[in-house]
Amino acid sequence: MPQISQILETYASQFFWLLIVFGLIYFTIGHGMLPKIEASMDARDRKIADDLAAAERARAEADNLGDSGAADLTAARNEAQAKSSAAKAKAAKDADARLAKADAEVSIKVAAAEAALSKATAKALAGIEAVAADAAADIVAKVSGAKVTPAQAATAVKAVMSHG
Amino acid sequence: MAGESGKIDPMYQFQIEPLAQLDIAGYDVSFTNSSLFMILVLGALWLFMWGGMKRDLVPGRWQMAVEGVTGFVNNMLTSSVGPEGKKYVPLVFSLFMFILIANFMGMMPFGIVPGVHPFTVTSHLTITAVLAVISFGTVLIVGFWKHGLHFFSLFVPHGTPWWLLWLIPLIELFSFLIRPFSLALRLFVAMTAGHVLMKVLAGFVINGLNAEAAWVPLVVSIPSFILMIGITLLELLVCAIQAYVFALLTSLYINDAVNLH
């Protein structure tokens, strides 16, 4: 086994060259190149994390905007509803008031008309009594020849008409 | 390949051969085939990392691969040590990638070029021992640095009954001290055994084809070849698993040092 049989002749050379090579690897590669590679990996990880955080922030903002938009919409709808119901109520009230006024005017006119009618009826009735009394006096004179005073005839007619 | 005619020595692949003589302060630090493969590992790892340095916001395939590996080591440390584990990512990453690429480099089919054969750096006890000492030394330094002498409370787990206080710390101390050996031996043995097995099977295939009797290739070479395909895939898995185990155990040991159980 050369590893053991040659050990006394070769150990110095092996140690010497291994220390040179391993020293070069440790200092130039381990301490020179490795940190740069790790730095670029760290920079990438940080960039990814930052971008993710920014995206998350943007999403939250968008959510917020959406929420406030929905709230605005609801408020506007409520306002519109309130306005329309107020307008409806006002219109109904106006209509009631106008109706009441018109009613009152109409009832005044009706009352006047009724009064005029009853007056006219009374006048007509009075006219009819006079005519009937005249006619009754004439008829009595013609039939019986008796002279009836107009006052007698009027009371007789009144009595008949009030009974009749 | 080595040795006498027709004999295939499964151990020859672990032979260290000097490519250029070099002496420093009386020590023989020659540039060997092992050193060459360490340099290749360094080059491959540097190339791999360089391809992932574009630092795009949206990563390409290569950058994704590099970031996958760094993220994997990062996760391993943060899950076993906690947020403090980030400090040890360079160390564990270096250990993990060095072992992983060295293991894979030993599996590369460089042998198709005549005269070249791949060398598995991590199949050498000297290498795995140094890596284990680096891992264990970090644990010791971090432990004493952070907790001072209180670090020794690691050897007295919570809830130890008083009448076992003479035994439990002894066992804990022993299991603590054995860590560098288990780390080093596990990797060394796994890589060596796998490569020996593959070489032995490859020897069956080649020697069977060279045999004089016509039935031998059919009975020996073809089944060995089919088996070898499976073993090779298994070895690739072992390469990754051993690197993972080394890195995971190192991060668990660092957790002991940082958090004291």
C-alpha cells in the first residue's frame, strides 16, 4: 500500500502542496468568491421579499378603495331613496290640500245653489197657492154662486195643500 | 500496468511519483503527481466558481449550480449550528468542495491517454489527516476561544448522574479525541477501497480478454465488465457521500464548539 509504505518519503511534499492548495482555496475562493455569490443570493432574496411586500401593499390599497367605493354607492342610493320618498310625501300632501280646498269651494257653491233652489221653490209654492186660491174662488162662484173672499179661499187652499 | 508482464497491480494507482524535484529547508517537497492533481482540483474549483460569478438577478444554469452548492453548505451550517454557523461557511465549503472535486478527479477517465493515469488525492492518509486536523483544530480553537476552560464541560453532558461522573467524561473525552482519526480514516479507506475494487475488476476484464482459452472472456470478462459499470456508478455516489459526510461532521463538531451541546 503506497499510502503507508511511501509515507516517510512523501509526507513533506503532500503537506506542503496541500497547504498551498487548500490555503488558496480557503482564502481566494472561500473568502473571496463565496461571499460575492452569497451576497447576490441575498440581494435576490431581498428583492423578491420587497416586491412581494409591495404587491401586498398594493392589494390592500385596492381592497380599501373597493370598500370605500361600495360605501359611497350605498350612501348615494340611500340618499336618493330618501329624496324620492320625501318628494312623494310632499306631492301627496299637496294633492290632499288642493283636494280639500276644492272640496270646500264646491260645498260652498252647492250650499248656495241649494239655498237658491229652496228660495225658488218657496216662491213657486207661494205663487201656486195664490193661483190655486184664485182658481178655487172662481170655481166656487161658478159652481155655487156663493161669493168667497180671497182670504177664505187662500186658507182653504193652504189647508188642503198642507194635508195633501 | 506496473509490475511484470500481464500483471495488474491494483495498488499502483496510489503510487506517488515526483514530477519535479524540489527541496526546501532539507525537506523533499517535490512536485508530484499528487501535487498536480491538487492543482487540477484547485483549477476546476476556481473555474466552477468563476462561472457562477455573473451575479445576475435571474441566474443562468451555471450560476444556479454554483448557488445551489453554496446554498447547500450554507443550509447545512445554519441547520446544525444556527445563525452563528454563517462564519464557518468558507471553511466547510472549502473542505467540501476540495474533497468532492478531488474524489471526482480520481474517477476521471484520464487513463484512455496512454501513460496517464488519474490520481485520487483523497485516497492518501497524509491528505485526509491534514484535512481532519484542519477540521478538528478549528473545533478546538473555536471552543477554547469562545468558552475558555468552560469548553471542558462538553465532556459532562447534561443530566449525567453523579455516580457516573467518573466514567462519562472519560468516554466523552475519548469519543472527542477519536474524531480526527475517524474523519481521516473514513475518507481514506472509502476512496482507497473503492479504487482498489475498480482496479481489481478492471484486471479481471483485461486478463480475461488476454486469456488463451476462448470461454474465459465470456465467463469472466463480460460479467466483470457489467459489474464494473455498476461499481463505477456506486463509486461516484460514494465520492459525493464521503465529501458530504466530512462536511456534515465538521459542521456538527463546530456546533459542539459553538453551542456546547
